[in-house]
Amino acid sequence: MFITVLQNGVERKIQCNTGDRLSDILGDYLHLPCGGRGTCKNCTVKVDGSKVLSCQTFVKKPVTVKILDLPDAQIVKEGISRNAAFDKDSGVGLAIDIGTTTIAAYCVDLATGKIVASLGELNMQRRFGSDVVSRIGCDHTLLHSIIAKQISSIVEKFGYTFKKALAVGNTPMLHFLQGYSAKSLAVAPFTPVSTEMKTWDSTKLGISQSFPLTVAPGISAFVGGDTVAAIIACSMDLDEKTALLVDIGTNGEIVLSHKGRLYCCSTAAGPAFEGAHITHGMGSVEGAISKVKIQNGIHIETIGGKPPVGICGSGIIDAVAQMLKYDIIDSTGLLDFDFHIKEGIYIDQQDIRQVQYAKAAIYAGIETLARYVKVGYKDIETVYIAGGMGNYLDIKNAAYIGLFPKELTDKVVFCGNAAGSGAISMLLSDKIRKTAKKLAAQTEYIELSSSSLFQEEYIKQLSFSKV
């Protein structure tokens, strides 16, 4: 049988079988941060006029399904960049940062190093879960075909014939790109199939246009080529200063440079700061509440100045900081009543817990790494904050809730999509590609899952302490 699907005024007919789950039928049209468990409610659609969760709905007869319009995603494509010479070549190259949530792509003039065009998209794999662990449990051949199809679409949108390309991403994302199973990344001893730099004929990976595609080298199972690219973009390898790099995302990658050496770790922070597993949470899209302040009432700012439709990571941090400041929650995170920000948008007890888990993981990762290297916070000269949330993040509120140490607030540099900038540098320079390979091999990885220090600090940081 066929169902009728309406989206943005376009009508399509999709064939399916009786008993098929609606979210499986709709596939790429949906975002399922919870992996289809019915908890995030992001897959809500209208079936014959009634709202339902598509992941919990099974089709028994021909119906008309309306997919609710999603606001435009505000994906950060700009970032800090390395000042370095590059190989002057002819033609156009493609640099692509494959994130768990978003993909940023850059069309680069190989002769001048200038970005000719760029675009950002939500990762179409997101319907299999907002975190990499959810996706690792899925069929890797399916995830591979989805990312290959999306890159092919991006190439088509740019409309150029590419001479070469370079891709960065975390280790699971690069596994899926190359068609590797990522199941070994989810169980001890967390062994990747490969973290080596490798160049493919893109068509071998299922991409429609043929060009040499180099995959950036990674460091470990959960510190990948995107972190190596960010290290390069922030020039953390060029001197012996003590600097910290923190990528606040589903997996909080943290890098510490000290006396010419690099150390790193990865914390399973969860997707709360990307809006997932939050009752009214959402990504950085138009209409997402990005700032919250209590002053003679509750005052908000939204992305794009649009009417509020939900709350994104920076807004969640602001809201929790304000709730803590005005004793709406206590040090344990106890919330006696839902905190209503705007009509229909509120934060509940479970949301507070998700924030506690996430902020404790990031802080504990920083503390563990600093103590492992025997570095005090006063010795850290610069703190690079990477990722899209940096565009809206109030650093003092982040420190206030215990996302990272208060001693570091005056040392913060927001570096945007450092992974994308590093990917461009690697695309343009063979020397920098060799540097990336060297950095990946020499950076010392600290496994937090077996660290008693991390576990102790994580438990400690679950509570809020006013600073």
C-alpha cells in the first residue's frame, strides 16, 4: 500500500507494508535523538490531522502524514584558523566536517586557499540516535550508505568538479564513512578498526563524483580526526605554552598542551547541550531560546529573533544558572515545580538531571586531565572552546553551574568550528597533513572509564555549588 506524505507543501507517495513503523517509513525526513524510544518527541507528525509519535505508530491502512516544518538550523561553519603556507594547486577542493549532529562542508579554491562556498546540514544519520553509542548499535552498512548519499548531495549542491577532498569527524563517524563496523568501539578495550590517515577513490565509498578523498587520522576510539583538526586550527602544537581545548558536545573531547606535549580524553557528556533528552530541547535552530535571564521577570533571546519554539544548549545553561542563583533549585538540583520560561516551554526535574550528568562529565574530564599532567588552572594560558554552542554561550553562567572551572573564565577564546578550519588546512597542505598524522600518533590518550580519579570527580561535580 501507499501512504501520502506532506512536507513544506510538497506531496509524495511512499510505499510500505501493513504494520511498518511510521518512523522507519519516513526515514530521512525525521530526527530521532532518542533512537526511536519515544522519549524525545522529536518525531511528532500529524496522521490524518492527529499528532502522533511516528516511532511509536504502526501503519495499518493508507493515511496522510504531515511532517511538521523544522526551523532552519544555525550550523557554525566559521572557525579559528592556522596561519600557515599551503600548496598552490589548481582547481577546487572539498573539506568536510562530519559531526554526530551536523555536517559542515567547504568548497575551497586550491590556488588561493579561499572558501568559495560553504554549507551546513543536519547529519541524516540522526534518526538512528543523537549520540554515537546509539548509532554504533545499528547496521553500519546502512549508516555508511546514508552518509555517502548525503555527501553526494552536498557535492551536487556545490556544483563543482572537485580535484580532491578531505574529511574529518569523530572516530565512529569516520568508521561509518569508510564502511567499517563500529561495534568494537562500544566495548572494552574500545579498539577502532583503523584510525590511520587513508586516501580513497570517493566512488569506492559510494559517493557519486570521483575524486581522491583523504580521511583524517584519529587518536583513539572516541577522539577522532575532528579533534586532530581542531588542534591544528588552534596551533596547539606550535609552541610549549599550556593551553586547553574543550569541544562541548555529545562527546566532550578535551585536549591539554603542556611543554610541547599533547594529552587528551573524551567524556560521554550526553546530548543535553545539543537539546536532546531535554523536554523542550532542540538544536541551534531559528526560534530556539539561546539566552535566559531573570530580572523583574524572565527575559529571553531566541536565535534569529523568531518566536520561541524550544530551548537550545546555551539557553539551558543560562536557565539552570538563573534557577540556581535565585534558589529555584538547590545544590542537589532538586526542583519543586516545573520552571516555565515561556508558554508551553519549561524545564522539569529530569531536564535538570540531564544537565547535571553532562556538566559533571565535562568538568571531571578537565580536572582529571589537568591532574594527570600535573598542571594547575593558574598555569593554563588559553582555553579554546570549540563547537557551535560557543556562538551563544555565556561563559560565566557555564562556570556558575560547574561546567568548567571558574578560574578559567577569563582565559576563554571561542574558536567556532575549529575542526572545519583544520580540515581546510589539511586539504591545502601536504605538510599539515603530515603534521596531523604525527600529532595523532604522539598525542597521549587518557581513558577515563578506568580512571578512579575521574569517577570520584564526576560524582562530586554532579552537585551544584554556587561560585
